[in-house]
Amino acid sequence: MNSDAVLLLEATNFAAEKHRKQRRKDPEETPYINHPIGVARILSHEGCITDIEALQAALLHDTVEDTDTTPAELEAKFGPVVARIVQEVTDDKSLPKQERKRLQVEHAPHCSHQAKLVKLADKLYNLRDLNRCTPVGWTAERVQEYFLWASEVVKGLKGTNAALEEKLEELFREQGVQL
């Protein structure tokens, strides 16, 4: 097996172990691991990204934010570049939700190229998921607010990957949101 495949399988397995008891908020309670795998797939298949560290970070992007994983653990297992990318896309859960959202908008333009790629794919996955199925407890207004907020984050990521940005622009247009 080639070394890139090994690296991706290690990241996938690590993420699967860390997210094993988590579910998405859709009515089907989809296994959470589908999300990071989907984000990595968007990067590779739709964004034509072959950068292994960016793909590993996509697989691992929610481990620090949503599990007991530490940045040091990621660095020891996957190296400093992957750990840095994950840190760049990780929200500080000790802050109130509105502050975390504000900081995502503020920080987006200043992220590394690799972190911007992960953010684009993550937003694309989440917006498609919202179109597919509204999370339990979400109103149409909350979905629209999410689209509006996501468009502000994506504005700060412009110029990163034309293919992903085009797909996001199409989703925003369909939702009546100007980018």
C-alpha cells in the first residue's frame, strides 16, 4: 500500500475512534464520522486537492473541537502541519456561540491556504446537509441565518479554490443569499 493511502487510513481510523459515539443532528442521527469523511471527499473529488496533509486535516478537523483530542496528540500522531491546520479550523468551545461565529468570520481571511480549503469543504458539506434535511429543532429561520453567516465566512476564503467556491455560490444563490 502506498504511503499516502496509509496516512489517510490512519487519519480516518483516528477520527472514527474519536467520533465513535457521536451522531449528526439530522432526524436519522447519521454517524458523525460521515461528516469528516465527506469533507475530505469534497476536497479530493470536487476541489481536486491531492495535498495529503490538507486531506488528513479534513478528516481530523473536528477532533479537537468535539472530542477529547488535544493538539499535542494530533501533532505527535500526524505531525505539526496537520495539527496546525486542525487548530486553525477549531473553535474555542469555552467562548459563547455567537463569539465563536464572529471569530470564524474575522479569522477566515488570515488562515493558511490549507485551512481555507478545509473550511470551504466543511461549509459546503454543512450547507448541503441543511438542504438535504433540517436538523432536529431547527426552524427555517435558523437555517437561513446559518446560510447568511456561512456566506460571511466564505467571503473571507475567496480565491482559495474556484471549483469549491463556485459550488458554494450556487448554494447561496439557491437560498437567496448574496455572496
